[in-house]
Amino acid sequence: MNLVNLTIDNINLLVKKNTTIIQACLVLKKQQNNNTDEKEIAIPRFCFHQELEIAGNCRMCLVELVNSPKPVVACAMQVNDKMIIKTDTVLVKKAREGVLEFFLINHPLDCPVCDQGGECDLQDQVGVFGIDKSRFNEYKRAISYKSCSPFIKMVMTRCIHCTRCIRFLTEIAGVYNFCLVGRGNQMEVGQFVFKNLKSELSGNIVDLCPVGALTGKSSAFKLRF
């Protein structure tokens, strides 16, 4: 078994070859659970999931790589021998703040009435990397209501295009009618043909969604997801 020696936040670590940076950080985090004296390493992410293919499109997991001219995407970059990674520097924080600002350009201000409010990954990250005012003065984009299942409520104006739902339905559930439609500011998650999802696993995308774009219809306004 080939092992790679690298350094993450001044901590030496041995991991398997072909491991990504974010996976190496998760390995280090498990080791740190046994040692409360060390500072916990936490990398925010929206699109990354251990059981899904790598997309690398949310850019929230940016980290600093020594001798690299710019931050790198932790979920898509594989580790190399003697690599030095820093996850908590001024450069990393500014990069994540910039990414988050773009996420919030079209995201609606409906946290008080969102079923995901209080359990939302985006809401948590805004509390850490968000700013107190927005520089965006244009109208926010709105997306018309869609329906894909009698059990799943779709409010795609909140969608941040992490594509977790698309990858889960394609790779695991075997449903291929979910996709990204349009380009640029008109891009949205939708279906090739508007019809109900027939997969028994389709309800899992409610748990996978990091924001309130996909929630349960039967539990709307009754509980938080």
C-alpha cells in the first residue's frame, strides 16, 4: 500500500495515495477526536459527499497550498508527498468569504420561514464567513415553482447548484431525468421532462440538500430538516 506523507496545519499525516485533501483532513479530524488539546480542523463544503462522485463546483472548501499561486479546491485536489496545506489562514478566509458572497447574490432572504432554517449548512457558514451587508444592488433571481414528487417540496430559488441531488439520483438511484438546465444566471436544477420521480430512493435527496431547496411536503411548516 502506497502512503503519502503530508503536513496539514503543522501536523504530519500519513494517508493512502490518491486521497484528496478534504479526505485527508477528515482522517486527521478523526485522529484529533482522541486529543482535545489540538485545534480541530474543519473544512466547509456543500457539493462534496463521501459516497458521491467529486463535482468541485461549490468552491467552499478552498485551502492554501504552499508554493501554489492561489487557493486550491480541497475536494478535487489529490495529495502528494511532502505537500504542505494550511486550512486556517487569512488567504483562505478571504477566499471563502468571496465564494459565499456569490452564493448569497440570488439566495432569498427567507430564513425565518424556510423549513431548513436552523439546520441549514449555508446559514451556518454565513455565520462564520458572511459579511454584515451585501454589495449586490440588483434584483434577485426567482425560479418558478416545480414539482417532482408527491413527497418532495421544491423551492429552487434557494438552490446553490451543489448538484448533490443530481449525482445521487444518477449514480445511486438510477434516475436520469434530473439535470442542470440553462447557462450562467439562468442555470437551474430541473428535469428533462416534468414528471414524478419513480425511484424508491428519491426521498433521500431531501437529506442530501444542504439548503432548503428540497424539503418534505408532508412536514412543511411542521418541523425543521
